[in-house]
Amino acid sequence: MDATDLFDDPRLTTIGLLYEAHDGLIAKLEPTWKENGLSGLDANALIRLSRSPGRRLRMTDLAAQINLSTSGITRLVDRLQRNGFVQREADAGDRRTSYAVLTAAGAAQIARVLPAYLEGIERWFTGLLTGAQLGELVVGLRIIRDAANPEATALGD
């Protein structure tokens, strides 16, 4: 296979479309977060906490779900804690484990963001696909996520 054949490989088109779709979606959705004083990481963390049992996650699990390092999740949770959106809780049974817990203020903040955020998701993502297309996409994304980010797999959707 010569270089020209490699340049025309359809896998490059597929991954390129994924990158372009991701970047385009972020550009469309980002103003919703920013108008509410949040970064994309802030919003992602608050949404994940709001959808978790007890509105809490182990710091390591939150880091895996949003693909941050230990120091990255510490900085994010520190910032969210300074803003009153989360609090840290130590695990009584394991001093090495701590949880990020959504506060009432954090729940109220993300509740303000969600209507416009969901409208954007509908307009720029889910609403562009038929039910069957969306169902197939979700199945495919789970397969890819489970292989590429197995740490997040056990944590739920």
C-alpha cells in the first residue's frame, strides 16, 4: 500500500467526522455553560454528580468519567467547592477515598443550565437523527467507550 492509498483510507474520514462533529457540538453548546458562569468541565461534573446515586461520586470515579488525572480532578473539585457547588466528603471506612457531593447550590446551578443545554442537544444532535439512527449511535458509542475508556464503563452512563 503506497502513501496515497493511506491518505485515502476511509478510517481517516470516519475519525475526522467524529472529531469535527465533537468540536462543532462543543462550539454550539459552550455558550450555554458560559452564560451561566461554567466551563464545559464544570457542567460535565455537575451533570454527572446530579445523575449519580446520592448525587455523589468517588473522586476517582468522577475523574474516570470525565477523563481527568488525579491532579486535574482535584483542581476541578476545588474550584466547584469554592463556588459552593460541591463539597468533599471523606469515606469513613477508607481514609484514602473521598467523594465529590453535589450541594443544593450546585443542583440549582445545573438546573438553571439544563433547559437551554437540553434544547441545544436536541437542536444540534439528537433531533437531527431518527429514533433508529440515534439508537444505533448510542449502541456504537457504548461499544467504543467500553473499549477505549473501560474505567468509565463500570460507572454507568
